[in-house]
Amino acid sequence: MAPKRKPGDNGTAEEFADPEEESKGSSADFAKPVYLVAKREDEQSSYSVFKVDADAVAGGDEPPRARTVAGMPSTKRGMSFVAAHSRHGSWIVGVGGWRGARTIIFDPSTLKTYQGSPLLSPKHEPVLISHRGGVYAISRCPKVVGRLDFDLWFEYLNFNKGIPSKECGLRTYWDELPPPPFFPSFLNPFEFRNPPEISVTSYVAMGCHILISPQQELMVGTYAFHVVKKTWEKVQDKNLPFIGQAVPLGGSLFAACSVSKNGGPSVFNIKVSLSTTVGAASTSSLTIQSSRLWHQRAGFHSHSSGLLERAGSVLSG
């Protein structure tokens, strides 16, 4: 499986590949076009879609060059972008904005843009997670006053039946989901006057779970959302040891930037397991092992053998 990366305001990208396809680690697996979303300066649309062709992605003497393939009309500043996959196709999905709750769906195979159902609650640059044929939107910085990033902090849009747009004959709405337990859902009067500043900074989707943590200064631990049961559970007392989204490499291996003092890219072996106690309900626990990567002239190297080619492909630009 070619690595997937989240597109956003900073020009990061997501490759479109079959999420169920087995990764073999060869350079041919990564010879797929990369689509990027970047801000525009004109008033016609806030963002445009760029493409880096497959031969440039696979490697060569010339540096990769991105070319504009389409504008994204009706997009607004403050949106986030992610690639959604299902058996019906792959799309770039833009969600949120400064003054709205927009959902924009771009089909790279037809270069058409569709209007999706608006969010139930407006969100500015929400955290978007593409997982199992759907898109999850979480308020990046939940608020207790105002209209933007107010209550209804966690939502889900299903792509498993096709493009969720009335233009495609499929009117699908966002579903409300329970917020993470560390969000300001229940505050006493004093806490309401001085609400905590929360920012979702670390997250990863794996199996039946979505794991998230807030900023490292707010040490509340790691929480797991079960996408089938739709419940939250604390799986670790420490926050996740990386910043941003952990990108899947295959199996239980993920690449992300470490929160350690020296930082830098690392490979994380992440596993969620069930622990059963006699006479008590089953609980989940999280184990994470990391191997740091560093960059030399020959490319990325790792303390763990067998990760060189795949990790380098994910983390190289």
C-alpha cells in the first residue's frame, strides 16, 4: 500500500491508493500520483488542487514539480483536507472554515467538485481522520463560548455508499459522536469562567480505534475511540509520544515526528490490546515502541532493520 498523507494548509499531501492493498515495499508501490491542496491568493476560490505525476514520485534526476489540476470553488479559509477512500473511489474532502461548516468533495478521477452536507457545528481547521470508508472531524481547539468550535465537537461522514452529496443522488448527513472525555463537556461555574485551553495535537487511526491526545502541556493521557461501539476509553496515562498524525507504514508500524527533545522522524510500533480481569469488564491497553530515523546523504536510516525503504518513502518529500 502506498503511504497516505493528509493534505492541508501547509501543502502536505495524500496519495490515492487502495487502503486494503498489501504493501510490498518496492519503489513501484510508491509510483502513484500525489495530490496536494494549497491556498490561493485570488478571490475565486481559497484553495487549488495540485498534482505530482507518478514518474516524479517514483524518483528521477529532476526534482518533482507540482502542476495545478483544478480550483476548488466554494472553499473558504480555515478548512482542513483529507483523502477519503471506499470501494466506490477516492476523494479529497475539505471541511470547516472560518465562518461556515462547509463540506467540499473533490474527485481527482473526474476533476469535479461536489457540495456535501454541512457540519452540524462549525469548526475551524478541524482534525480530519479518514478511516474505514468514512471521515471523522474533531474540533482542533474546542470552545465553550461562541459559535465556532462550540459543542458538537466530534462528527462522522460516511463514504461507504458513494459520494455523500445530493448532486450524486446520495443525501448523507454528518452524524454526531461523543466527544473525547478530556474535552470541556462538564464544567463547574469557576471552570466555565476560566475554561481549559485544549488543542488536539496527536492522533492515529488503527484497526477499530482512533487514538488521540492533547498538547503535551496538558498531560491527561491517551484516549481511544472504538469506531464500532462508538465509545471512548483511556488506554494510557501518558500522551501519545508524537506530534500530528501518525502515518501508517503497514501492520502496526507508523511514522511520525517524535515529541522527544531532539524530535525528528521516528517509526512507532503501536498496538491496542484487550485486558480481561476475572469478574470485571474487559479494558484496553496501549503499547508503543519507537525507533528513531535520521537523514544522511544516502537517505533515511533507522535503528530497526527492515524499515529503511518504506519509512524513507513516507517521510521524504
